Amino acid sequence: MKHKLAELVTDLSADYADIRHEENRKIQIVYRGKKLEQITASSTAGGNLRAYAGGGRSIASFSDPASAGSIAKTAVASARLVGASRDTPLRIAPAPVVTDSFLVSPTEDPRSLPLEEKLALAAHYNELILGEADVVSTMTAYDEFYSRRQFINSEGSVVEYDLLNVGIAGFVVTKRGNVVQRIRFAFGGNEDFAGLRGREDDLKRQIVKAQELLDAEPAKAGLFPVILDQSESSLFIHEAFGHLSEADGLQNNPAFRERLQLGTTLAKPILTVTDDSTVPGHPGSYEIDDEGVRGVRTHLITEGVLTGRLHSRETAAEFDEPLSGNMRAVDIQFTPIVRMSNISIEPGESTFDDMVASIDDGYYLVGAKGGQTSGDQFTFGAQWGYRIRNGKLGPMVRDINMSGELFSTLEAISMIGNDRKFGERGGCGKGGGGPMQLNRKSGSGAPHIKIDRVTVGGVG
């Protein structure tokens, strides 16, 4: 098939064309409480095609490779029509030709294990949770995604590569009286099934926190200095800053494009942020993207100064900046968009004890709990927290979140820990001007950080 697809894109009357063909398999097992709610195993195959011609771009997808030729010719004609209506022609940055294979070989390969073994492991963890005091409900989900991909472009690149991600995640719900609390857990997040075994102690620690929260008081709202644990710091840098580093989101946003010019000072010199697909074993790790460009380590903020951005070949040409290998698609239904790989705050020199000792009245926020961003405004929840008074860690608090404005918050980061940790389970949703793509292959990491002033949400 590779040879036929290569002939197809080479013969097109386009300035540039590429085809990504995939064979995908998904397995999902979901328990809710005692009930096995879902068990599915599905397979899909097909391709996605892009054509640049006459200054325009067109995309198309196909399920039958035999139809790819006629679909490709239509895409080229459509690209020319788009180009004729544009004031500025679309261009793509030059990229090295790649002819190679990038296949995964896990220590324990989930593709070789029977479905029954995966079901038994999910059931085991779910039953463990249900056997604990105060637990009233659970959600335990096994998720496996495998994709064998072939990428061919009109410049001569012919690449075969694997994406494999397996994990178990869910939540624990506890209740006592009128107080209900929910704590998340997650294991895995890369290609190795071995990371899912023997996680009982990790799960029990999360259950204990869900039980302890039933006795905790709600956080008090106000402006406070805060310490974020590694999970909450990772969420902050991914959501509040990372998406603004994806160049396709800046293409048609002149206000942020002006605000985020390379060379702009955004924070104190202690802050360095990178995006790195080349580190092994993390959710966002890969060797080559869905545009045939090798992944690299990109410095986004270097000692407080904005120094890099994440690109496709199209955005790299428009911004006149280096390629970063961050153009990726969830599966064959989607064209690639610019995505973070493993975004990270680099370690600093402070210890956690130093941070606590520096705060007279504030909070320690623990455990990412999701949130939302709108431009430079953000709101993030924490799974639990602790009050800090007079430089000492105090009682646990619940129902806590933080909110603020990105740029002033970056400037308020005053201490960065020496204890960076990457989250096991990744995932990120982004539309990129089209349908929402929920990508498992997106990771983040950070050490503890101290922010001098942020709005803490809780009770008044």
C-alpha cells in the first residue's frame, strides 16, 4: 500500500500533498459502582489527505484506499479554489525527508494479552475501592488505543510508526452525612501494560484522601499566596500557558500574537518551560509527528523570557520560526493540529519545606481536578488542599480552587521546587478550528511552585 500511496501523492498536480493511513484498535472497559457498564473492542482503518495548491489548502478523508486517487484530485482542485480567494498564499516550511520506521516494543505488550486479563484487572481495582468504608460509588475504566500509521508525502518521505497508550483511571466517591467527596486516580499512560499491575497501595492512598476529606472544612475564599503540588503545577502550565504556545491558535489572534512575541519577558528568571516529545515513557512521548517531522525538545520560556513556540510546517512558515514536530491527529477522522507533547516546568532550587516556611497565611493545593481557560483567564480545581499558617502546614481543606490572569500569575511565581514529577496519565482536548480532538498522547510535568498572590475559591 505504501508504494501505491507514494505514487498517488507524487503524481498529483499540487505544490505539496501528503497522506496518512491508519489501522486503529480501541478497547474500553468501564465499571460504575458494582456494574460493568461497558466493554468494547473496535477497529477502524482509513486515511486522511492534505493538499496545498495555488496558495490554498484542502483536506479530505477516506475509508477505502481505492477511492484515494479521485478524492486526492478533488482536494487539489478545492485547494486551488481556496487559494484564489486568499489575500496571502499559504506556505509550508521546508522539512527533512524521512524514510524510516518507528515501532514500539513494550516490556509487557498489551496487544498480546487477552481481553479477559484486562477485564479482571479493572474488576480487581474496582472491587478494592468498593470494599472500603464510606465509599458509595466508583468509576473504574480501562482504556487502550493502538494505531499503526503510514505517512507519505510528495517530497519523498515514507514513514511507518506506532502509537500505543494504555491506562486505568477513574474516581472514588465517599459520603458521610451530607458531605460527598470525589477523588481521581490514574495509572499507566504509556505503551507498557506492566505499569498497571501492583498499584493497590497507590489506589488505597487515594481512597484514604477521599475518606479524610469528609472531615475537612471548606477552604476560605480570598487572595492568598499558594503552593501548587506537581500535579496542579502541571495542569496550570499545560492549560493556562501551553495552549497559547500552540501557533495555530495564534494565527488569527492578533492581540495574543502581539502579546506573545519571542523575546518578551513573562516571568522571573527562575522559570524555564519546555516541551519535549523525546523523553521516553511519558504520555506525550513520540519520535515523529503526523506531518512526518521528528519530535524535538523546544524551550518555550527560558529564564523568564519567551523563546519558542509549537509549530506545524504551515505555522512555522508564517511565523518564520523553527519546526518543532508538534502536528498531530487523534485518528483518521481528523486532520493534524498543533499539540503539546510533554510540556514541563524545569526544576528549580527550592525545597517544599522552604516554600511552606515562606508563607504566613496561604494554601497548599494538591491534585489536578480540571478547570477551564478563556484567553488569559483561568480557573482550576484541586482535589484537596491544606491551610498554611505561620510557615507551617495546617489542616486539610476541601472544595478549593484557584483562578487568575495568566501573565500576572506567571510574574508572581517566586519559588520553583527541585522535585519535578510527570503525571502518568495524559490527555488533552482541543478543537483547533474543527471538531474537538481528545488526544491521549499529551503529557505534562512540573515541580512544586509557589505563587505569591492568586484568587482562592471556597466559602466566603
